[in-house]
Amino acid sequence: MKSEPNSAELYSASSSSRSRSTSKSIDKSTTFRFQPTEDSDNDDDEGGRKRPNATKASAACVHCKSLKVKCEPTPGENACRRCRAANISCQSRSRKKRKAAPTHEDLQEKAHSQDCQIQALLLQFDKMRCEKTIQTLISRAHSGEPFGGYDTQQYLHKLQSHRQRTDNSLELAVTSYFSPDRSLSTLSLPDIVKHCCLYPRDVLDLFSIFFDKINPFFSTFDPELHTPQKLIWTCPFLFTVICATASRYCTTKPGLYPLAIDFAREAAGQALVEGSKRIDICQAYLLLGVYPSPKKKWAEDRSWLFMGVAIRMALELELNLPPPPHCDEREALNRTRTWLNCYCVDGSHAIQFGKMPMLRLDDYMARTTQDWYRSSPLNTPYDVHLCAYVQILLIMCKWRSMAQGDNLSLKNMDVVDFSIKTEEQISNEWSMWFERYEEEYIHNRFILCYYRANTTEMITAYLRLVVLAAGFQHAFKSGISRKSDILRRSIDAAMTVIQIMVERLFPTGHLKYAMEANFLYVSFSAAYLLNLLRPKLLPLLDENTHQEIIVTVTRLIEVLGSKEVAMDERHTPALYSRFLVNLLRKYHTRRTRSETPPDGVRFHPQYGDERGSSPPGWPDIRHAGGPSNAEIQVLSGYEPGIIYQEAGDPDMDFSLNHFVRTVTEAPITQSDITAGMGFCDQWPAAADRPDGWSTQHFPLDWGSQQGL
């Protein structure tokens, strides 16, 4: 029996077999191998693991690789056959040395360097953009394209030559005069200073013009808070807008305004892109909205856009809430004053264009700030006028919410009666505020406080007319007579608006600084009176009222078109003056005095021979497909002297939206600029002026008494 081998014998047999196979393989594969000269640790891959082909050398030496031929190594030698034949050194190719990974500090330094390069490129881009803007204005001036009547070409030539001489002296002068706060991170002068060559004296003059002439009309800014020393560094946007607005009335730099307003619009776009939300930025947008730049076409006006941005930003800043307790007293007044102005701008814009207001009717701050103007010794003298306007607008907003839409049809309200009651409510509100004005004038005896009081009364009369015109529109459809109460009230309100501007505001010399809306108020009143001169409505007027309307409107046309009010032919009062000239020319020659019937004597025919020749215009709205004149029939049941709207008559729209649209769409010719001068000769002397002017609350000669 054969015995089984033990484990020791099996291990010895396997070891001897492996050694024999290994020696055979070595003898069989005895070949030339290059030895690596560098980086013995390069054979290890990431993680320290050994690659399977780590012992395998490169397939070709350096020389053969350069020739792109096969490398034939010689067994037992350190050189290949080609290198031995060429008698050159045979070098093996080694792996390239890996570059060390950058550290965190290196990456931070590289990122900072790139940020600096980007900032430098952005600064160069901004400089090129400003230079392009200036070159565009210069090219436009060279081409003869006008900009609102300003001598832009001469000013730009002066500006260009001055910049070439001064170099950096301007920036040094401004920086040294308006010492910046070192706590600010960025200290960069506004573009309007650098590119319009505004030295410290020029900046102070522009701010003086703004706070002395413009801010009393739009009392949003506090002279103690909004100083040039502060705004030039903290809010360049508001600084630019104030300088641009005041430059329109600067006589020492007549060509500055076109260039300055371009920088203001550029700053407005930049502030919108950056997304900054601050009170001073909100105020800048608000100022751009109420003092827009002149445009060739009214459709290009973007004042509504600036107003919307300002109101929305005010809501984001929570200005509609009481100031926080930690807020400074002057800053708290600034917040409230800004919000009340936003409320007034929103309400006025909604009334003018027939839009829904952005702000709520029951706004808390508007309802609870009736006595805010005397809440602090730091209140400005013009805060009382702001509070009065807010309270009057509250009444108007309530009237609009009830008089528009389907409210009247649902509640069966009498439009005429409701309009008269609202007009009485507005008149009573003004009487109450007039007493407060007298109380405040004892403490603040400023000249412009008289002016603001007259302006508030003019706005109140204009709002009364807006309410009464809506009632007149409904009364005309059912029949209206010369003795109608709403007709008498509306004529008195329109006369009051014109009388205040012509007799009280114009002699002061401050009328040209007024907001654009003030000229809209008086022009709407004049257009309403001229509408009564059409043949259809002429029987509603007696002889004296007829002549008084002609004389009053003629005088207003002269005032709006005068050089003391209109800055240029594209200024808003000049545009309204031309519109009123055309409207007066259309209706003034329709009838003579002898053709006007006495009061209640006989019935004036509804349509005369000139009815067909009357051109359509404000406030007519003609509907397509309506009945022709031949289809019109005189309705029975009306007493003589009653004027009513018949079938085929165009509807009348007395809304301000329709009025503004009619004015903007009216064609303007060169003859319209001087067309109204022929009417000005009819204005009588003071002793011969017709009666009927409303009682004046403030003396006519207060300007001369104050030395104006």
C-alpha cells in the first residue's frame, strides 16, 4: 500500500517547480531595459497604488522619438542601435514633472487681481460712454438740431475748450471744497460735475436756485438735510437731478440744461439697474416726474414712469407707515414729507389721466396727518400747504370712487346733485385751511407762503371745476338752461382759476418755476369757458359773461406765451397757449353781440347755418356710424332757452385725459407761435375790466409791498 505525501513534501515540490519556471522565463526574455533617471516615485499613481506597467520603460528613446522611427535596443547595452551608430548619447524619455496645485492664498490673490482688472475696464467703459454722450450732443449742435431753444452749440464749444485747459484742477477744487466723509467706501464725483465743468461756485448757485425758486412749489426737500456737501458724496443721483432741474433756470449757463438733463436720465437708469432703495433716490425719481424735460412728441414723455418708480420705492421703504422710534426727528419729518408728496402726485396723476391711483384711498398717513405741519419745530413753512392739498385730494378720491364705474347706476344717484354737494364740500375744506394759513403766516412771514396759499386756492378751484364739469356733462344730456346752478358754479370756478394765475401769481415773477400741472389746471379752465362759446351752447351766456370769457382767456393766452413764463417754445405754458389760440379763433367769430339773445326773451335755435362748419375738437367725441344732420329732429316738451343734446350730436367728454390727449394730438405750425398776439389788444385797462372776478383773499399788490 502506497503512503500519501505529507504537507512539507508538497510545499517543497511546488517551490522547486516555480523556481525552474521562473529561471526559464528569465533566460527566454533576456532583453534591454532603460532605467528611469528621475522621479522614481512617478510610477505611483494617485493614492499610492502601483500601476501594473510600472516596470515597463518607454518604447523609444529621445532621439528615435524625435525622428519618429522605431527604437531598437541592443541587449546588454545602455544605448539603442541607432544612437550607437550615430555615436550620440541615448537617453530614455521620462515622464514630465507634475505642477504643484495652487494654494488657497494663490487663488484668492488671483481672484483679487482679476477683480481689479474688471473694475478698471468698467471705469474705462463708463468714461467712453460719457465721452460718447458729449460727442453726440456736440454732433447734434453742429448739425443745427435745436434743443428747446437753448444755445447748446456755443456752450458745448466753451465746455470742450475749458476741459482741455483745466485737466484735473476741477476735481481737485470740488474735492477740496466739498470735503468728503472718510467713512464712505467710494469717493467718486458725479458725472455732471466732471463733464459739465461745475465748480463749487456753480454747484452752490444751482442749489440756491432750486431751494429759492423750485422747492417752494414742490416742497419735498429740507434745506438743512439736502445740502450739496452731503448729496455730492452720499447720493450722486439726487445731486445730479437737482442740478439738472435748476440748470433750466440758470441764466449764467444757458446751454447747460440739455447736457445736464441727459446725465440725470443716465443716472436714473443706472440707479434702477443697481436696485438701490433709499429715500433720497425715491425723491430724485419724484422730482424727475413733476419736472420732466421737454420732448418733441408728448407720447415720448416718461414722467409717469418716474412717478411709478418713486411711489413703488416709497412702499418698499415703508414710508406709508409712521417713522420708527429710533429715527432722527428731522429724518422722520423727511420720511413723512416724502410720502405725502407721493400721495399728492399719485392722486393728481390719477385725476388728470383718468387712471386708478396706485395708493389706497384710506391711506393711514394721509388720513392722520391733518395737523402734522405743526408737529415739530423742524417743520418747514410749506408743510401746511402740503397737508391742505392732501386733505382736499381725499375728498376728490372719494368722489372719483363713487362717480365712476357702475356705482351711479346701482345706487340711482343724481349726478348733478352729487357734483354740487362735492363742490360745496371742497369749498368748505378750503375755507377751513385758509384760516390755518393766516395763523401760520403770523409765525412764518415768507413771501412765497403767500404764493403757495394762492396756488392752493387755484388748485381747489380747479378741482371744483373738474367735479362740476362732470355734472354739466350729464345735465346737458337732459337739458340745461342759463339759470342752471351747476352752470353758474362751473363758470365761477373756471374764472377763479384764471384770475388767480393772471392777477396774483403772474405779477410775482415766480410763475415760470411752477410745476407742469399748474399750467394744465388753468388751460383746462380756459378750454371749458371757450367751449361755452360754441353756437350750440352760446344761448347759455348773457352779453357780459360772453365778453368776459373772451377778454379773460385772451389775457391768459398772453400770460402763458410771454417770456416771463415760457422758457422756450417747447415749454408747457407755450404749448397750452397755442392750443387756446386755436380754440379761441374757432369760436370767437361765430356770433356778434347783437346776435346773442337777451335772457329768457326768445328761443335760440339749436342749429344755425354755421353748425356744419364747426370743426370737431375738445370736448367732442364723435362715434362712427352715428345719425347725420338730416336725421336730427327737434324734441318737443322743452321750454325755450333749454339746451339739450339731440340725436346726432357728439358726446362731450370733460375728463382731463381727453383734454390732454386733444392738446397733444393738435398739429403745431410756425404761425401758431404768434397767432394769439392779435387777441391781446382786446385786454382793457384795469379800470375798464369787466366785473365778475371772484373776491381775492390776498392783496394784489403784496409783491410790490415786499419789494419784488
